[in-house]
Amino acid sequence: MYCPKCGKEVVDGSKFCDNCGAAIPSEQPESEYAAQNEYGAQPGYAPTPAYPGQPAYALPLKSAGIAAVLALIIPGVGHIYAGMITRGILYLILNVVLWTIGWITVFGLIIALVFYIWQIYDAYNKTNEYNRLLQQTGRAPW
């Protein structure tokens, strides 16, 4: 045992230091509270690792209303916004073809209008499906 004031070795059981005369505290068993560090952190703490296959960040949900408005303005863009890029590009091309045919025949115009309205509805539904699957799995579905 050593003197807390001068650091000289002291005989066990002494009440005072022979060198400087400082009082030697009697040894008391340390309590469990004293064993913890002074900041109160739990010993052995480690952050919980992310589950395998989960992204380290949360993907944001997409607005079905924005998808519908985008599809209303430019057909196919609502699907691109929802993450269905190939389908969106195909719908964009198909829309141009149908409207071109629609200028020639009345039947083509009716088909183009039906497709135009349907792709707005589909963009809205696909965005809602994207959000539902994203919340269930934590990953983008397509």
C-alpha cells in the first residue's frame, strides 16, 4: 500500500505515513457503484448492429399525389418517379404513338384518352404500392 500524499510505501495496517505523517485511509471494499466509470456508461455497451439486408438509412416514402400530377403533365413520368423507370419510358413512348394515331382516327383518339387516364391512375396506385412494400420490407420493391 502507498501513501496518497507522498507516494512512499506504507506498512499495511498503518494509520499514518512514516515519511510525511498523512492519514492513511483504511481499505474498504469498493461498492458496485464505484466500479462503474464516472460517466455512468454501462460496461460492455456496444451499439446494436443493423439487421442483414437492411439499409443503414431509411428510404423516404413517395407521394402518390405527386406521381399522379407528374403523370397528368407528362405521361410516364409518374411511373419514373415511383421507381418504375422502364415502364415509365415505355408509357411515354406509347402515349406519343397513341396520340399520333389519335390525330388520324377517332378510334385512336379514344384509345389515347383511355390510356392517358389509366396511366395517371396506375402511377397513383404503383406509388402507394411502393410505399406499402417499403414500409413492410425496408427496401425499395423495384
